[in-house]
Amino acid sequence: MSNDAKTLSVTSHVGRDLLQSSALFKHEHLVAWEYVSNGLQYVEPGVEPVVSVSIDQSKKSIQFRDNGRGMTFADLANYFTMHGENIDAVQGRPGRGKFGTGKSAAFGIANSLKVTTVRDGKRSTVALHRTEVMKPEAAAKVPVSVIENEVPTKESNGTLIEVSEINLKSIDTDSIITELERHIAHWKGITVYVGQHKCQYIEPATSSEEEFHSKDSPFHLALGEVTLKISVAKAPLRKEQQGIAITSSGALHETTFVGQEKRPLSNYVFGSVDVPALAKDNSPISAFDMSRSGQLNPKNALVQAVMGFIGMNLEKVLQRLEAEDRKRRRNDDVKRLQKEADAIAELINQDFKNWKVQIQNVLAHSVGARDPKPAIVSDEEESDVLGGKGDVPASPTGQSGGPPDIHNNNQRPKSADPTPDNSSSSFLPDPESKVTAGNRKLDPTQKSRGGGFRVDFKAMGDQEPRARYESSERSILVNLDHPQIKAALGVGGVEDAAFRRLSYEVAFCEYAIALSVEMANDSRFLDPQDAIRSVRETINRMAGLAASLYK
């Protein structure tokens, strides 16, 4: 080949680039936060941001309307430039916008994007459809339909984003609300609506709060002046509430336990640290990427310093909590409470053992897999009945904690995220399975969850329900701070008949609901009345077992 003067340059297939970027937004809650955050961030000075999200299930569309500063037609040209330069960042106003993914987010779940924006009395409307992105010409450029170009209007500044022809079976409104409320916890003076629901972050009731300053740590040089706040909740936190939130100029980048999420009582801990240096970091190894993955890059030196600062102080808090919990359990009143908890757990597990036998016999009889004679359920088989959700010692009592309860009134349905968790896929064994206690090949990496349910008393705050069920540890927590239980305890103490009767009733009701919810999650109820009947039958059984309390 001759050495003629020729040049090479990096090029991009625009359409493919847009679709690859859109693949990062594979769930509606990720798309929603992308557009809501833009509406919150890009406002005129002195304006309090308001964003409204409207979801139309029948039309498969979502609209995002804000009172931001809007865009000129020239701004729209930059908006539709792949990985375009963020004007605010250039002008020294850092925020979460860095990679210009707004135009592609919609196509992660939908076919159509329409943008109507007003700036200084001029309205522009443009639209982009997936069919244009898929054309051969999209290799060089993707045409955006211009419907209006700076038409005079009396409308106020703001932008309307319309995402339509959504390719989801249904739009998960609850996952959108959960995601938005998780993020707006770190924003001040903003308002977000999803339909008629006003999104709010309600900070959990806390038993303690501590602040740690980087100037007192070996990480001060890397981090600058930052403050880490760590709080301890009175009650176990929902999964999305746990951990230390790492932000930069208000933008949430990761929530972490720095590898300590399995420590006892870690599910009571939450906090935050804002590190402005992250938004300005220009290291060759970037602190974060365009994927909005919710994870910082552990190879980045600044991220390593952030994690080190969090880890050393989180360790101090967890050690203190564990020491306090050990001391609490040595207290005489706590011992008396635990004695009652053990007695309650014993009755519950007596019923649970009989219930397992009954259920397995019914299943066996219905499919003809086994003889419908009384079954004996071994400890090894028990993990199948409740799905084998984790490693829990055989003791019926013990330290509480773990992921959120499965029927808290404030708990929203899970999002459509297919990422697996530690829960089991089945509450009951497959009745057609040929595996029995005699020929079962146990996984040596998993331990049996023998021993049934735990019961414990916890002071969880007067706004929490009377009891909670922690499915991952199969624990029933009775709330000592609930007004009814607190009043009963104040009459005559732990051994008073009124307190004991109420405690048993509360724990039994929680146990009954737990069984039915787990059965429902395993699709064992074809009719809602079956679940109601199951709860009623369980409560009746337990009332009979505890009849001696009323003699």
C-alpha cells in the first residue's frame, strides 16, 4: 500500500448509538427519573421546581411536565446531539446531567418521544419515532420531526415530555413512585407529583444520629471538606431505605454498605454523604459511567477514598449497635420479654409443624404423588416448605433484622426489575417432585432453616404497626412502642395477663397473615376468599392453643 496522505477518524452509527444508549433504561422507573430530574435541575434562579408525571395505562403513555426554564430551538439541537456537551456544566453549574442520555431514555421502553418546550414566550415542538432510528439512513443521522419552531405563545416557561407507544405489558406506577421518592430525599425545595400522589421522602424515626467529618480522617486530602451522617432507625428499614447514600451536588450516585450489609443490625442503618469532588473528577478512570447503574467505579481513586471514609465510620456505628444490643439482651426486663417471646414462638412452631404436614398431604393427595397418609416433615424438608430463604439458626428466638416485611401497608409492590434477590422462587415444594427426605441431595453450601419462626419484642416507634414479619429471617417482631401494646405493658409489666394476652394475639395475627401472604406469593390461592379463609383458620387454631392464658 502506498503512503499517500490519507486520514482515519472515529465515526458512529447514530441510530445504533441511540438505541444502545436507550438499552440502559430498561425499566419505567429509570426512564421516569431521567426526565423528572431534568425538570428539577434546569430551572431559572429563584424558581421552585415542580414536575408532574401523568400515566395512561390504556394509551400506554407517560407525560412529564415541568416548570423549568424550557429550551430554545438551538437548545433542542444540542439536546438531540448524542453525548452532547452539557451547557450547565460548561458554565460551572454541575449536576447529574453529563452524558446527554435524555433523548435516548424513552426508547428503552417505548417507540415514540415528543418534546414540547417554551422559552421566553416561544414554543417549539419536535418528535422522534423508532421507525426513523431503524432506517438505513440513520447510520449518518436520524431526522427529528419539527412540528413547531419557536411559535409565539403566552405560556410560561417549561417542558412537556411525552413518551408513548410503550412496549411494556403494564406501567408499574409504584416502582416509579418508589424510585422518585428515593432520589428526591437528596433534593431541597422541589415538588413532584405522580398522578394525584405527591412524592415525599419521609425519613424513618431514629434512635440515634452521628456525624463524621473528613478533616478528622486520613481521607481529607482526597475528599476535601465533607460530612458523613449515619442514622440508626428504630425499626428495620425497607431495602430501598438502607445504606449510605453517596451524592455529588445533590445527584445520587450510589447507596452502599461498603460490604457490611450482612452485619447484624445493618438493616437499621441509613445515612448520606455529599462529595462535590465526584462531579468534578476528570481522572482517566472515571468515577461513574453513563449507565445510571447506581454504582460508582471502585477502580477510581476518589471513589476508593469515599468508600474508605464511609467504611471506617460505619464500622464504628455497627460495633456500637452490636454492643448495645448485647447489653439490652442481658437486661432483666428484656429477659422476661424474651421468655414470653419464646413461649409464643413455641406455640406458633407447634402449629406450623402441623400445618406443614397438612399442606404437604393435601398436595400429595391432589396429584397422586404420595400416599395421603400422615407425613413426617424433616428439618431438611422444612426449607422447601417456606422456600429456603436464607441461613437462619434453629433457635425460635434471637436477634431481629433483615429485609422489609412482606405486608407493611407502606410497602409497594416490587418493580419489574428481573434482578434476582435472595428470596426463594417457591413457598411450597413441588408436589410432583420425586425428591424425598430419604433421597434428597443437599447443597453443601446451604444450611437448613430448621426451627420455624422466631418472635422478638422491639421498640420500633409509635407510627409503626403492632407487629412486623421479617420474611428473610422468619421473624415476627412485636412493637413495644405501639400505643396499644405500650398501654398494656404499663398496666402491670411483662407478666401482667393483659399484656401477655395482647402480645399473643398480635403475634398470632401476624403469623396468620405471614402464612397467607407467602402462599399468595406462591400463587396457591385461586380466589381472594381463600386467603381470607386461611387467615381466619390460622387465627382460630392459635386461639385454641393459647386458651390457657384466659383461665
